[in-house]
Amino acid sequence: MQDFAAIDFETANQEPTSVCSVGIIIVRNGEFVNSFYSLIQPEPNYYLYWNTRVHGLTYKDTDSAPVFPKVWKQIEPLIEGLPLVAHNKAFDERCLRAVMRCYQMDYPDYEFHCTLIASRRKMKWLSNHQLHTVAEACGFHLENHHHALADAEACAWIAREIL
């Protein structure tokens, strides 16, 4: 796969609509050509302890952040015509569909690929298939795990290697 957009969402709570940050890496002809990161005011706008513990974001970080539709207006032109790639696409695709439904936005049928599923098929020798483990096996050291842009970059690196 030479052209795609790797995407990663972080959520504030158990609701898939509660996206609080997004990271995107645009890859064209196998090269990283653009990136995008934004905090997002989650819906519903509260944080669970466990989510904050994972990614470090709190209500204070996103209280003044734009809502999802404003952020997505910036993202749409970047990803137009590109397949989306995520590590555990079930999570990211569910979040994207849910938040678009929440804001009554049309969901274009994005082509979604999963580096988690691909790594389980192609890298059976790994002890686990967590993002940082697979990224390391593909030659990328993930420094800031659970920061949406860092995770999207790791996913893009993996996708270039195994998709």
C-alpha cells in the first residue's frame, strides 16, 4: 500500500463519541507527506480516570478545544480519496462512525484497513501484537504511546511494511 491515511483516536470515556484527540499521517507513494493533530472537545464532555491514565488528557486540555465537526472539516480534504488505516480498526472506525452519527454528519464509506489484523497474520512470531511491539518489529520505536499523532505515525510505519 503506497497511498493511505493512518488515523488514531483517543477517547475521554467509554463512549465511542467521546473522541478527545485525533492524529493522522498522510502517506503518498510510500512517503510521509503530511500530518495532522488536534485536541477535540469530547461528547459527552467528561473524562474517566482510566482513559486519562492511558493518554494523559483531562477536561482542562480539551475544554476550549473545537468540537468534532470543526476538526473534521480540516481533516476531510487531507484524506480525500485515501483508504484509512488504523491499528485495531474496530475501535477507530467505531469512534468515527459514532461521532459522525452524534453530530448528524454523513459518513462516506471509508475503506478501512487494520494493521493489528495484518500483523497477526504476517508476524505470528511476535509475543503480542500491541502497537508498540509491532512498530518495533517493523523498525519504528514508538516513544509517546497513546498520543494520537505518535500512534498514527507508528501505524503508518507498520502499514508501509506489511500492508
